[in-house]
Amino acid sequence: MNQRKAQYRLAEAVRNACGKVAQEAYENAGISGLCEEGRWECALDAIRALDLEAVINAIPDDSQENKDAK
């Protein structure tokens, strides 16, 4: 896989992970009774606390993808 494609996959994985944790935190904060501003603060905190190592590790290995394509 070329470098540009790998960068795109990483960026896409980070974007998806950020959206997921932000949405979950926002909804949970609402269930807890927080106001709109508090819900957004929780969503942003969840993005800041995102485990980037886990996101990176969840991206399929390029070498495995190449083997599967053959």
C-alpha cells in the first residue's frame, strides 16, 4: 500500500473513532441530565481522551490485506 493511501486510512479511522466516542459521550451526558453545553464539553473531553494507540491497532495490517488480495 502506498503511503498516501495509508495516511488516508489512518485519518479515516481517527475521524470515525472521534465521531463514535463524541456521540456516545454526548448521549450519556444527556441521560445524566447535563445541559447542552455540558453535553458538548463531555463530547470534547471524550475526543481528547481517545486512545489513539487502540485506533492505530484497529487498522488492518497492510501485509495481511495484500495476502488476502492474492
